[in-house]
Amino acid sequence: MILKINDRFRNRKVDFFNEFTLNLVYNSNASQFRFNYYFDPFNPEHKEMSCVTHFHEVTLEHEGILLLTGVITNQSFKQSTVKQLTAFSGYSKPGVLSDCEIPPSIYPLQSDGLSLNQIANKLIQPFKRNYGLDYKIDPSVLSKMNQSFDTSTASETQTIIDYLSELAKQKNIIISHDVEGNLLFTEAKTTGKPILEFDLREGSMPGTNFTMTYDGQGMHSHITMQKQADIEGGNAGEETIRNPYVIGSVYRPTVKSQSSGNDNNTLSAGQRALANELKGVTLTIETDRWLVDGKMLEPNNTITIIAPELYIYRKETFFIESINYEGNESQTIATLNCVLPEVYNGKTPVSIFRKINLHAQEE
């Protein structure tokens, strides 16, 4: 791993660091990192790159692959009879949008007839001037980014990313970030060739552990989305979605309120609520390598797996939502956190635990 800190004068490579952690997250405006290193308070190089309050820019690379462009937000210095490591942590550059509300300098909070593209441009401009932050749009969602909202109003206490996420959800757009530190409007890549294929019928791979978890407490058999009629003449709406991950003989209903959009959006709001519940089915893969066939394991990819001991009897596809990388002087570990593809692709889910013949040999 190569770690560089830009102190606004030049890039400085950090040569002596340890206990490194990087959490790359697909469905978020920022990934997080943490590292420890030996700070020499009388070394001018260390003093420059360790300046408190400066929010220095950081780049992380592995095997020539850029993984993150971010900023240091937190520092923890320690002193005792035994030399202690200094802990630094931070996030991707767009992480600042989770910490800040809309500045009064770009009020009003209400936007009439503007698209998500126009609203994002307006909100990010102050950070582009002062912070070097920008945003990009995946061509796959460009047309939806340019569709206008009749009206949209942010709250004074709402963070910028919460407001943008609220609007993006109405268009089924995912807010993510790229390795160069840009905010990214995109959609999930839930199809295509999987980067890993596991067949565990003959046992697990060396150095790799698997866990499948079903969180039934967060699942509901029937999800009813309701929209109240508003004072401006908008119609009321109601849609009920069936969750296939709760069998038909079990009744666990829930009712949710649609907070934005009109009655034409009630069905899609219900589908998003279902997709959120599907996050209760997770597959965690812990492995002792960061690269496979010379390529870095990264989120926004798929894997396939057959694993009877995990109650996965057929070949199923999972989407890599995030990866946590850990490393020190003796080992590296990558933990892949996977969810069902239907969490992101908007398709009607079919339970991977549907009735099967447990005595039959799977193909």
C-alpha cells in the first residue's frame, strides 16, 4: 500500500505506517480509511504532513491501482513510557457533504423546475471553489439526472448529501463516489461477468471464510406505502408490495409513509422500501488476499456461489456492496460484504430460499 499526504506544498509519501484499514463502500458518498504511524515530533517531514486542523488531502494506492482520494479528518496523538503510534483517519473527499448543511450563501432552499443535475451543481459549487470537490454523472443515468422536479425544498438542518439522496431515490439513482474523489451519480452494475465464482460443495477455499445471514426481524410480508393528499391538490396514493423473503403462511405487515413525490411515485416508493428490507440477506466473505488474478477486489461487482452449508443450494448471484481491507506487517485481509442484486437493480425479487428438493443433486 502506498499512502501519500498532500500538505498543499507537495505530496509526501508516508513510509512507516501500520495497522491499515480501508472500507470501500459503493452506496455512499464516501469511503473511510484509518492508519497508524510512528510520529517523530522533531522530524520536519512528519510535522508538515501531520498538521492538525489542516484537513490534508490523501491518496491511497495498491499495486499501482488508485483506491481513494480523500482527506484526513481525525488525528489522535499518544504519549506514554512506551512509544505509541499516532492514529490518523478520514474519508473520501465527498464525505464533507455528510457533515455540512446547505450554506445560506446559496439560499433559497426551494427549487422550482430544476433537475437533479442543476441542484447538485448549485450545492457543490462552494465546495468546488474552496475544497476542489466536483461531481460526475454516469452516462446510464444522465437522462434521469436532467429530468426536472416540479418543486423541491430542503430543510435548514438537512445535510447536503441527505437532500441529494432524497432526490436521487425518486429517480432510482445511486449516489456513490469515484477513486479521484468526485461525487458520482450512477446505477449498480448487477449484471455481467462475476469477478469471483465459488462452489463450496466440496468444502471452503483455503484462507477464506463465508457467512450467510438472514435478518428476519427486519422483514415484512406486506409493505404498504401510503401518500396523503396535500393542500396543493395532489392525490392520495396507496400500494402494497409482497416480500418473497417472508413465506405466504407468515403475516408480518408494515405501513410506511411516502415523504416525497406524487401518487404516481407511490409504487416505486414501495419497491424501494422492499429493496431496503432485502438488505437483511447478507453474504460475508473474508479472504486473505486483496487481489485475484492481478486485479483488485472492488465493490460494485458481482460474485456467484453454491454453498449448501450456507443454505444456498443453487448457484446464486450476490452484489458486492462494500469491502473492508485490513493490513499490517504480517497479513492482509479483505472482507466482502454482499447483498442481493435486487437491492439495487429494481427487479422483482425471487427468493433464493424458495422451495427446493434438498435430496436432489444440484446442477
